[in-house]
Amino acid sequence: MMVPVRCFTCGKVVGDRWEEFKRRVETEGEDPEEVLDDLGLERHCCRRMLVSHKDLVDIVSPYQ
């Protein structure tokens, strides 16, 4: 649904970087690896939180 606020493994705050990551990867077509480097996400566990997230809000919202 919504991107988690904190990394499940280490607890670092990652939720505040989701909008910029999504915008730069989808609209500007940048490489996700470079975007994550620019955002300061170095740990694999934190990178996983953004790369593997599937935004389902638009799909689920009609059923609420």
C-alpha cells in the first residue's frame, strides 16, 4: 500500500525519499541505482525498501 516509513531491517527512515525516487525513475527515466546513491541510501536493506515497493493505493482505493 504505502511505502514503509522505516526500513524493516535497520530502522533507518526511508519513507521521505519515496516521492523523489518515484519521480526520478518513472518520469525522468533515471537509473534506480544512481537515484538511490544520490538519495544517500547505501545499505542493501534500505535500497530494497524502495526498489521492491509496489504502489497499490490507486488500485485499492475504490474498495474503501
